[in-house]
Amino acid sequence: MISSESWDGAVAITPSNTTAQFNSPAAGFVVGAAGNVNLVTARGQSVVVPAAAGVPIRLAFTWIKSTNTTATTIVALTNAQFKGDT
């Protein structure tokens, strides 16, 4: 059984040390080029997450900071709309 999941939106992210990208948490993210992503989780914790290119990371966050973020082409995945098994 393969689990599938889709999101209802995607938003290109420019990491910033001064401004959070979301008031309400995004559901996760995916990167185009592998590297680290320095983010603030929905619970306010700062963490650096290693991310592989093209692999969705399901971790709710409000902010991706530029310091210590080495991954590029970051896309936020918003609000999981559908979960199902195929």
C-alpha cells in the first residue's frame, strides 16, 4: 500500500532573518536543491532540518530563516487537503 498526500497550495519561499513568511503555519515544504533549512516550527521551536531535493518534509512551520539555510528553491506546502491510499 502506498500512501499519497496532496496539499491545496504551494508558495515559493525566500528565507528571511527579519520577517516570518506565514501568520498561520504552512503544512511543510520541499526544496529543489538539497541542504539545510533553518525554520521555526508551529510551536515556536527553532530547528535546522536537512532536506533532500524533491522530498516533501511534513513539518508545520511559520518561518524559514536565511542564516544556516543552505537549501535552495524552497516551496512551502500549505494545508493538507487530501490524504488517501492508492
